[in-house]
Amino acid sequence: MCTRVNKPSDIFYGEIRQTCNEPVKCLLKYVGLTGPGAELFDEPARKVFERFTSVAKTFVVELSYFDLDYRSEFSRTYETSFGRRNPEVYRLHFFATPAKDQVHLRDYVELAVGGYLGYSIIRPNAPGTIGRSMIPPIAEHEALSANTQLSDVVRTAVTERVQLFGIWLTTTGVPFMEQDGHIMRCAHVSAWICHFSAVLRGTVTRRPTASFNLTAQTIGTIGRPYPAEGLTFDSLSSMLSHVDLPGELISPDQLLYSRKLTWADRSEFTDRLAADGEKLAPYEDPGDFTAADVSWVRENLTSIIRRYLNSGIPSIICRTHIAHTQAVVGYARHHEVAVDLGPRADPNHFDIVAFLASDDAEDPFCLVPIADVVDEICDPAKSSAFIVVPLPRGLWLSGDIAEDSAIDWFTESAAERSRLLASWEPLRNDSGLYKAHKIAMDDFLEGTRGAQSKSFAIRTYAIDGADFKESIAQRFVDDSAFVRKVGQMQLPKYLWVCEAIDRELRKEGKAAVKGTIAIDATTIVTDRSGPSAILPLFAHIPGQSYVKPPYALFENIASQSDWLADLDDIEFEDDGIEDAWQIGRLEPTASGRWKSEELSPERIAHKSKGASSGP
């Protein structure tokens, strides 16, 4: 039994319990999930407690906690109910720090600040016991390989500051809660997970959970709004727009397209396409689907979701075949998975084989084989699956358009800047420097020349303009002039950043980014007319970098299609601004994609101030 160790005088405020040899069993009993029938709805709580107690030595109970979310649900749920219910909940806090016997609540928390893991609010509901929670990716996952930590594959972790008995604590993890069957079903919970993640990143303002049900009523739901019976794909999308996270909708038809192969495509994938040939899809009744169609659906699905996960943005998979939604919070490559995902996983040709999903009915970190989702999309015998990506207002440009344009820009800039290298003024009088730049540029040129080049990959992610400047300052600490120039740039609210990554260096665990392009994510593009349709604001290739001049100067360029040549021809007169292309870093850098970090209250307030609402 988990032993209580706090002083008896503190019993009205909470308690401290030291975990025993069977902590999950004790916690399930503590929250009332024992006895006949409990096994029907205790799985989410069981998984939450397993994730925490794999590391936690102590849990602290915070009694009579006022939870904004549960109070909002309570007013909606029980205002017309005859039965008497308690509006109070309690919050469980988990620590990796052992507690001494006969210790005051506040004294222990103050000593254990560094060992804080996260929390879970316990609601007086069954099902629906697990309320708002922050689950850290700290535990070993039974489906992952021995060398892979859960934190290695979870891409959307956020940081929250929590106050307990007057002490500020910090937890980094993934928001989670269980559907209650009253007003919160799986679609509502998936939307809330994405919403609360955005709140903790400062991109939207917080809304209580009941508002998701109220919003759904105004736009149409399946059946009665109470008890909630779920949401359609269109209703989910509309609801997200109402909470300032308009979704990018990705239907099966949008996934079923092929494109010209480029240097960024893996050789294993091109081999898969060659083997597919004209064969029909591997289903009992394939319909019009070919094996190549299925391969393209899988490649497009993983590419689209991966871009947003690398941006720290969760996605929602609406799986109509199993009548369920899941919030995708990470992905795993084939060498990171320990369990057999079946022959359809095809690890020999596909790098990413599974998503990590937050499933309110099962597990905060549920492994979802990508082949299963692809089958639901492509197999005519199954209902389909749809993707919704809740995005902050202002991030209008689609990630695939940005990435396609960046691939073209890398190819063209490498060729053009290599051609001009011998006559470039900064290198003209230094043969040693010129030789070093030529070696680096020749390698980059070869890697981005065309589909036959397979030494480079592309990584694309969205980032706040201010965060991009900070990222550059952290990764280019040895180039103060460059950092200053980037810091003085005029940037939009959001950028798409595309990185050319050396595959071998990445495999060795070294800094692998050899090229970076930043594109205005607030751009609206009505057609895909090639690289001239989108103009980079920033570009870095080995040894050279470009920072877009201020708008007033940039208007002097007559044609965007001559971007690479025109930059060297701008006459800056006596305004003190240097040539647009300048000497840059030769060595590879680390990636600047989203990493979980503590956002101070001041920084969250600053970001929230810029959170927009409207169309």
C-alpha cells in the first residue's frame, strides 16, 4: 500500500504518499476504479498511472482543487440532472523525489521542485475519471526499442508552470484527458489536446472544455448535443475554427497524388515505386487502386503530418472505420520500434512506420501503425480516414507548397551560386578561402542536383518569426554580423523553414543541416507555378547566406523570377547596406525545429498578445 507520510495536521489540504511495489493498483483503488465492472473503463487511468509511476517515487494529493474545465463541464452536465454531484475535484502531482516521514506538504514540495513530473486531475466520473493532465514522455514505452526513449519520438511536448501550495513547478509533456461520455467525446478531446498545446505555446487564449461542446451545438453535431454523440469531419473542422485554430483538411483524395521525384526523396522509396510498377493494390478487392497509389498515399500522409509534428503542432486522425479520433503527437522510425507491426509496415522501403497518438480511450502515448491508417484510406472494403491539422491564424501557406518551392530553390541557388563563386568579391583575393568554399559548394551542388542525388533529406517546419531569430542566434553564435543582420530583419508572424540535411551526418548523430531557407507562411499562393511563385526571406547554403533587404529597397527588384541574379545587381548607394549575399558559415548546424522548452509567463503573455482571431 502507498504509505501516507505527511503530518496529520495537513490532512485537510492534501496528503503525501510514498509509492509502493504496486503503485498502479493502489492508485486505481485511491481514485475509486476497483470492483466489479471497473475493468471496462479503467484503461486510460491505468495507462496514465503506469507512465507516471515508472519514475515517480511520491505522489501528492491536492484536495478541493478548483478546476476551470471541470466546473464548466459540471454546469453543462448537471444543471438539469436530478442526481446530486460534487463540483470539486482533486489533483494528483507526481514527483521523482522520495519524501521523508512526517513532513509538511509545502516543505516537501519546496524540496522536491527539481523532481516534479506532472499532474492529473481526478474527476468524480466513471468513465471519465482522468481530467486535464500533463503527461511527461519520461517512461520507457513497451513498443519502443531499448535504445529509444519516449521523449525521442514525442514531437509536440509543451511546458506548463503549475503552482502547488504556493510553490511554482514546471512540467513538460503532452496534454491529456479522458472523454466523459456526457459532453466530451473523442473528437472533442482530440480538439482540446491540440487547443491546450497551442495555449501553452502562447498562440491562442484558453477556453474551458465545455466551450467545445457549446461551439459544436452551433455548427451541428451527430444526434443530440447532450449527451454528446460525436462530431462529423466537417463539424470538427468548424469547431476548431471557432476556437481560433482553423484546420487544414486533408482528405483521401488529397493524399492520392504523385509528383516528380527529387533529391529529397529516399532511395528506398523510389525503389518501392519501381517494384510497384503497374501492380494492383494488395487488397481483396483493390478497385482502381494500384500498389503505387498506396505507396504515394503513405508517403504523402507521413510527410504532411511529420512537417506539423516537427513544428510542435499535433494533428487529428479521424478514423471512420473504427469510429474514433486520435491526436497525433509524435512518430517513430522503423529502428525505434520493438514490436512487430506486420508485413504492411514495410520498414525496408518506408522510414517512418508508426505514429504516437494520444488516445483518450486507451493511452496518452498509443502506437498507431501507419500501414493501418493507409489501409483505411485505400482499401475499398473499409471506411476511410481523414486528417485535420489545427493551425494558428496566420499560418496560411501549406507546408507541402513551401517544401516543394524550397527544394527547387536549393537546386537553383546551388547551381547559380557555384557558377558565380570564382568571381565573388569576398573570395577573389583569398585562394585558401575560395578552395574551402568550393569544396563545400561542390558537395552541396552534387547533393541537390536532381532525383539521382540521395545524400540530402529535406526537413520542413513552421516557426514563429521571433523564435526563428532566436534560433539563428543560438545556432550561429560564431557569426555576430550574421546574427545581427537576421535580428534586424522584417519578418512575418510565421515562417516555413526548410532545411537541407546531410543523411550521413544525421545518421552519425552529428550536426547535419547544410542549407536553410525561410519562407513567409502568411503568403497565399493560388497556383504552384514553380519557385518564382514564392520568394524566400532568408537563405543559407554552405559558406553563403542571404537576408532579404528591407521592403523599401526590395521593391527595386523588377522581377522575382530573376531573384538569384538580381540580388548581386542591387545598387544600395550610400545607405550602408552590404551586398545581399554575404560570407556565411561553412560547417553544418543543428536543426532549429520545435523543441519543448519552458516559456516564462512573460513570454507566454507576449505570444498570447499576438494571437489573432477572425477569418
